[in-house]
Amino acid sequence: MLSYDQGVLTLFSSKNWSGAGQRKTLSGIAALAVMLTGVQACRAQKPWPLWDAYAKRFLDDQGRVIDRSAGDRTTSEGEAYSMFFSLVDNDRPRFDKLLNWTVANLAGGDLTLRLPAWSWGKNAAGEWKTIDSNSAADADLWMAYTLLEAGRLWKEPRYETLGRLMATRIAKEEVVVVPELGTVLAPGPKGFHPDDQTWLVNPSYMPPPVLVGLAKRAPNGPWKAIAKTLPAVTGGAISHQFAMDWVSAGSAGIHPSAPPSQPTTGTQQTQASGSYDAIRVYLWLGIAEPGTAGLHNLLGRVSGMGGYLGTATTPPLEVSPEGTVVRSDAPVGFSAAMIPYLSSIGAKAAAKTQADRLVATKDPESGLYGRTMEYYDQNLALFSTGWSEHRYLFERDGALKVSWK
């Protein structure tokens, strides 16, 4: 494509500038000037310093997102989130690198045949390869949605087709019907079904704007049905209106649950709580368009956090199912996640307090947040600040609106 200067210079060349053709050429100059100025305006993208700082620290040149606090592992979550941020930033080359690395290393070279493995890194033998081949439904959901929206916004049918195929596979492999509840998104195909009547479910895996967006773009899928059961999954298990990381759902009802065991790390947490996963529940509700179907109900199910932050200056790191704050020393990413949520419920003073904390913890050298600049904190901050800076928002029907379009 010609640049603005190249186009004008071409029209001013001697073969285009003669006699009777002068008026026509002048009209052409004006038309091209308007057209190219419009292209430049469309392409103009306000710098995103946090995203640039994140990419510098956590992304390599191949398109791999490296969690440096977890043995330099890569997860499908990290790849999916970064694809979303690349789309928000109108950075198609980086988007393609992320997608291509994901396909080659997490999906065995073909994302049309399988969902991406959730964890890749160095195994016990020192080999760099897939650590856990089980897929992670939240990453899959974000990736499918982002591909669909990338296809629409960049007018690239290949992305759209791949996103639709992913959504179809998610529906087949990661969606279940739970007795006495209905249709839910399972966290993955394996390991979350302790008995015939019970499933372990993670409420933060089902962002309302993404579900609504998929319902529009892939209307034959189960997305509306999942959104319908989400209020029960999110708030039906608790009496003090704080979101939980995990719940068990089945014929015996919905109850807070300890997380499933982690075979790759050998860890097992035995107590139910609201912490690192649950914080995203508030974030997703905050960035949803206020008129999103079911949003008012969902906000009411987790109103305990808003009440707590009416007096507390930082969010809790861990809350028990009874609503007791077990640990109050939450990292800065939790404050970032609270800003859209508090804004959405009209708690402007509390939102300002969390925003002030975020600003106060910014490292001037790296441009990242927090003393240890953790991967997860930066992702929460990218979602939060990208929304508050109007770089993106979700429409009521789940469509992504970006500042460059």
C-alpha cells in the first residue's frame, strides 16, 4: 500500500501533470489525500506502555508467554490473554506469533484437531515440552472468542473459521450437563468429575461478556445455557456473598470446594476459599457492559466484596466460604481487578483507592506493577487498565469494541 507521501509524489510526477488533465489530477490528489489520511487515522493507535512493558518482560520473539515465577512455564491462559491484548492493541504481527506458537507447541500443530494443552515447560528430565496435555476451558473460551473477534475486526476469515471450530470443540469436550443445575463449562475434559453426580466447577472460567459474544457468533452452541446457570454457580454456594475459587455442583446441590489436585506439581489444597481464581469473577463482571443479560443478578451474588471495600483499603487475599477474611495481604493485581467492579457498582471512592494503590506500586524502570512484578498481577492490570483507559470495551451483545476501529 502506498504511503501518504508516496501517493502524492506519484500524482505530481510529470506524466500525470499536463494540460487538460490538471483539474482531474488535482481532484485525484484531493481524493487520495483524504483516503490516505483516513487510513492513517484508522491505523493510529495510542501507545500502550503497560502492554509494551509486559511484552518486553514476558514474551519471547517466537510468541511464547513465559511465566518467570513458575519455572519459565507457558500456559494456554497466557497465550490466550496475550492474543486478546494484541487484538486490543491492533498488533497483528504479534497476534500471529502468539497463535502460531500456540498451534505448534500446545496443539500438536493443528488447532482444528485438538484444544491446546494448558501447560508447557521443562519436565523432570530437563526437556522442554508439554507438561500437562489436559486443556483449560477458560483459556480455550478466551482464545475462541478472540479469534472470532479478530476475524471480524481485521476482516480475516481464517481467524473467524478457527475460532468457530474451537468453539464447537469446546462445546463437545468441555461442556457438561450437571444434575439439578443445568449446562456448565467444565474446567477441562479430565480430572473434574469426582463421581457420577458431581462436577468441580470454577466460576471465574465463565466471563459473561465472552459467553454473550459466543452466543451471538456461534448461536448453535451452549453459551446461553451456560450463562443461565452462572448465577447459581457463582453465588448459590455461599451465604456471605464472596465469590469462591471452586465449587462442587451436582445432585447434592452447590457447595464451596477445595480445588482439584495438581498431578503435575503434586500439590493439594484441602480448604475451599475465594482467592486467586475468584478475583477474576469481580473483574469480568466489572468490564461487562452494564446491560449484559444477567449481570445485575450476578453482581448481587457477590456483593460482599463491595461492602468489604467500603471500609478496607485493600482487597482480601483469601476469604472463607463463611465470609471470613483469612488473609488480607492481597497483591496489587487484586486491586487492579477491583477497579472495574467497584466502578460498575457506583463505589467511586473505593475504586479510586484501588487505582491509587496501583499507581503507587508501579516500577518506573520496568513499567510494571508490584514489587515482584508477577505475571498474574500484570494480566489483571492489563485487563483493568485497558478497560479504564477506554482501549476496549464489550458491547451488550458481547462484541468487542476497540479504540482503533
